Amino acid sequence: MFSGIIEEFATVVAISNDRGNIDLTLTCSFVDELKIDQSIAHNGVCLTVVSITPATATTKAAYTVTAMRETLERSNLGQLKVGDKVNIERSMLMNGRLDGHIVQGHVDMTAVCTDATDADGSTYFTFKYAYDSNMARRGYFTVDKGSVTVNGVSLTVCRPTLDTFQVAIIPYTMEHTNFCDIRPGSVVNLEFDILGKYIARLQQIEHTNENRPQP
């Protein structure tokens, strides 16, 4: 479980293919604190640390995670290249404050940035995703002032439509996440609010029960 508050961005230093999977090797400031089997969100995708490489005289310490085929199909991880920045967050401590919102690290789909507009210091980003009425009935949509996770960042929705929404990015977030590299045409990962999904599912169940023939 995560909060959507990014700790920093890691840098991809190597990518290798393993049949339908890919192994991503990254470096960040806290590699020495990691351990095998630890969960880390990468652009909002929960992945498990499978190996750790100590630093040498010429290279920084690094860690490796594996992304399976389904993850690659649902997210932007398959588009990563060596040198790319990836937003990372370690799993949430249960004795701390929840500064973002409840994030599972289970990316639902990707979206495309269609606009980035300066707002006198902050930046409004507009994202477009593939709208599907059946998915929407299951809670895969955005609402004004609701929560959404974009590349692992917990954000507040504004100006939502059926298939678009905007988020406002302050300078601190721009500097400390890979939003600094997002431009029109960039593909990002989306995780819709889990609370909205539960409410939508509950409504489906109630509707089914109301229409079920009574004995």
C-alpha cells in the first residue's frame, strides 16, 4: 500500500528482456536501505526488488525489479529507456500520516498528456484516457476534486470530462518527480481512486439485488 507521495525519482541504468518480462535496473539515493522482496512503486506500479548490486569504484549501487507482460500492457514501463527518470515510493508505514490518498500500486491504464499550460508558477496538465462505459460503471473515471494517481503521484482532479481531466502541479512536485519531463504526447500511468471503485461495485450489487426476482 502506498500514499502517492513520491520520495524521489530513480534513474534507469539497464534494461534486459526475459521472455515476456523485462528487468529494470535503477539507481537512487536509498539503494543501501533496500532489501530483496521489498515492494516499491515505480511510476505508480508496485514492483518487487529481486536483486541489489553494490556500488563499485565506477558505478553507483543499483537494484533490479521485474515487470511482467500484463504490467507492461497496462503501464508505460515498457516504454522506458536507459537514462529515464522513474517516480519511486516505498510502501507506506502504518504508524505515519497519510499525506496523499490510498494507492494500491495497481495501475489501471495509461493516459496521454494533451496539454501543459503555465499558471503563473504552477502548471496545469491535461490528460486523455480511453473511456469505456463498462469500465466507468466499475469506478474507472475521475470526479472534480477527487483523487487520481498519475505516474505514482497523488493528485487532485479538476475539470474532468468523460475521458479527460486536469491536475495542477506546483514547482516542488515538478522538481522532485518526473513531471519535469512530461510534455504533450507523453504517456503516463493512471490509478483511479480505490474508494470510487468500491462505491461503484456496491451500487452494482444493490442494483442487481433490486432487479432479482423475489421468492
